[in-house]
Amino acid sequence: MKRIKILQVVPSLSRVNGVASYAMNYYRNISNIDMDFVVANLDTKSDYFEEINANGNKIYNLSKNLSKNFIDYIYKIKKFFKENANKYDIIHCHVANAGAIFLYYAKKYGIKVRIIHSHATATSDNKIKQIRNNLILPLTIHNATNYFACSDKAGKAMFKNKKYYVVNNAINCEKYEFNEVYRKEIRNEFNIENDEFLIGNIGRYVNQKNQEYLLKIANELNKKKIKYKIFIIGTGPLESRLHDQRRKNNLEQNVIFIDPRNDVYKFYSAFDLFILPSLYEGLPVVGIEAQCNGLPCLFSDTITKEVKINDNVKFISLKNLADWKECIINKYFKREETKYFDSSSFNIKVEAKKLERIYISIYDKRDTENE
């Protein structure tokens, strides 16, 4: 049987990019299909680049600032597919907006199976960009042959009544299980005392992730004078704004910003609580990782309920800051051990086999269904 070759189009290969984490988790666990990558947006190199190159796969970095180089960017994409489309059987695109361009030229130059993947329940957190993106989205969908989503809610948001496959944001469960050694290692590194309550958040510093809300929570906790720290791990365009907000509110002692690092998985064991106050999500990988670790989790109620894997999760409205504060002060949940993931569809070993079967199935049907 022919060995299928897939081109994965991702917005970034940064460690704090959820789509990158998704793609890399499957990349590592699908052995019978070859994958190369295109980086579509502005990016900085991470150790993912080294890992992919070491395995003999390619990374094409087409990243550009679209607002400044739009015509040049389109030309670059066209040139890329003209020269490389014949190498690939499937294109799996994880960027909805630029996806209109990628999938158009993939179609023009002969890639018969063209997947668009929905990773969110909204096209932007900016009203103007949302209008623009909603106008572009039909072109993206038109140039695709197959539709994937990270959750049912994300699928309905992008594809409406079209048929789509739900491919869960699965993880390596063993890597994220609670580890007492990791807990001591991280807490010692940052001088966290044994009786200090450590709250964690991991994500890009962008409006969608809403880390400013964490600083509002910190303000409320300071009024109660409890012993706590908040770790916010990530990087992004709002970094300076978040630092300014922390300084203006005198939160330097309690809120710690941490750059992305290769051992982020260790931090889950160090945390006592995980918080995700996002404005919207498809199905956040970090929420699955936190639950796999046994962490109690507080999520905004704008996040799809499909992220809830166990009962150690509470959804709270962003309109009710007092509820967030009370849950933290009263330590509403306790860490719990969980083996649920051993046979769960959020286990990458299970989901990778499913995705491989889907790839093969839609490739085999390409001549009868996709043209």
C-alpha cells in the first residue's frame, strides 16, 4: 500500500500554541504516514523545529505579517505549491483565514484531499477582524474537501450543517500524570513555600486567552490576604500590557510571568489549581493536560463543556468575579488521582490510531468524493 504523505499547515510551532501542541502530539504517534509542516504566521523557532528536522521531515516557514506583505505572501504561497504540491497526497490546514489561500493553491496544483480543521468557536476576539474573517471563511470551506474539528461546538461554529470529523485534542497521558518529584523541583526553583497556594495558567498572551482577568482575580485575593502565587506561562503580543497591569496593581510579588520552556509539563504537578478564563475556545489542550494531572480546574463558561473529563472541573461566568474568588479561597476542589485517561479518547495513543484510519479512508475515496 502506498505510504501517504501529508502537509500540515499550522499557525505556529511555538510551545504555547495549542494548535502546534495538537499537531505535534499526533505527529509523534502516527507512524505509518509521513508529515511535513508549513508555518503560516509569524513565528519564532522552538525545539519542535529540531525534533521535526531530526526525524527527516521538512518545515517550510512561509510566515509573514499579512497586513504589511499581503501580495507578497500570496505570491509566496502560490510559488510554494507550484513547486511542492506534487509531493503531497493530503493537506491538513489548521488556519481558517489564510486557509482560503493555502487550500486554493493546493487545489490548483493538484492536491486532491484538502482538510480544514476548526480549533475554535469564534473566528476572532476582535469585532472588525471577526467580520473580515467571516467573509473569508466560505472561501476556505469551498476549497476544502473534508472538515475536521477539535470539538462538536467548534465543528458547528465553522461548518454548520456540513459533515465533519471530531478529532480530540489528545495528549500523552503518562507525561502529564502527577509527579511528586516534579512538584518539589518546580516549587523549589521558584521558592514556593509548602503552605503557599499555587495557581497556574498556560497560554499565548492574546485577548482570547484573557490573562488580564487573572490579574483581576489576584487583586481580589490580595484583599483577603491569603498566601498564594499565580504562574502565567506563555508569550505573545500582550506581554508588555500584562506586565504594565501587574505593576500598576502592585502584584509583582504574587503574579509571576514565565517564558515558554521545554519542561512546561512539570508545572502541572507544582500547581494546586489550574485556571482558564478564555473568552472562547474550541477544546483547549491545556485543560485536558491539567485534568490528566488530577488538578482541580476553573474554566470560564464560554469554553465548550466537552473539555470536562472528570468532576474536578467548575465553569464560572466571567461576569461573576466574586465567584472565582470564592472558589479559590474556599479551595472548592482538591487534587485527585485519575486513571480515566487510560482508555479515554483524549489519550493520544487511542486517537492517533483513529486519525490514521480517517486519513487513509478519505484518501482512498479521493477520486469519487472530492472532485
